[in-house]
Amino acid sequence: MNATVKPVVGVVMGSSSDWDVMQHAVAVLKDFGIAHEAQVISAHRMPDQMFAYAESARERGLRAIIAGAGGAAHLPGMIAAKTIVPVLGVPVPSKYLRGEDSLLSIVQMPKGIPVATYAIGEAGAANAALSAIAMLATTDDALAARLEAFRKTQTQVALDMKLPT
Ligand code: RP5
């Protein structure tokens, strides 16, 4: 992203091994021309940096944070605990429990600190980005029009689907 444009969406993940999934969020943000940043922030391996990221998010202009993690996926919840910027959590598939652990640990936030939780894996990452875009579009008519056009294209693709005869 152009370094002079301040990011409005932050994408963070617990490990570079999460990139295979989280790149799908970044790809959607890029498609829509959303100023964003992406980086590894591990809740348990770099807690001080995680706190600093969350604490500075709002004053740096972030309007949504997409946080992906696998296993005991506390990253989205801990970031949400330290900022009022909306956090969109993406459960990353894990080695042993296929991401069911990630899903439950992200979605089961105690009352008071919300994390909007998405599907496990690629669909969740892409949809988290689409939700961030929908949030930004509430105050940006041009972006709203692009989101409407994206939906119309998807509809047309489905209408044009043919099954083998
Ligand atoms: C979590 O542990 C990460 O989000 C990742 O999904 C998982 C495994 O991390 P690595 O061992 O691949 O670095 O913190």
C-alpha cells in the first residue's frame, strides 16, 4: 500500500503460517482499494507489541481490525479488550482440531468485549474484509456503490451457472 496513505483497516495474524488464510482478507481489501496494513502480531509471543498495536489503533486512524489466529486463538479477543475499534476475528485452521478450537476460542467471548467472528479459513478471511468494507461504506457512498456492484456481479455469475446435461 502507498506509504503516504494512512491505513484504515489493520490485518493482524498470530503467525506467518496464518498468511495462507489471511491473504484472502488482504486480497479483498486490495480489490476495493482500501488503505490497509498487514503484519504478524502474536498474543502470547509478543504481548507487549500486541497491546501497543491495540492501544494506538484508534488514534492511528484504524476503523476496523481483522485478526486471524489458530488454536487457542486469543489474539482477536485480547486486541478487542484494548481498543474500541471493531475487531473482526478469523479462525485459522489448526493442525490437530482443524480450526474448531480457533473458532470456539474466538466466538465465545464473554459479555462486554465483542469480537465479530467469521467462518473458519479462507471464506472467513474474505468475509471479514467484506464486512470491514461494509462498515466503511456506511460513510462513503462511492465505496457503497462498489460494494453493490460486487454483489451484482456475484449474482450474475450465479445466474449464469450451467450444470452438465
Ligand atoms: C497461533 O498459533 C497462530 O495464529 C497460528 O495459527 C498457530 C501456529 O503458529 P506457528 O507455530 O505456525 O507459528 O498463534
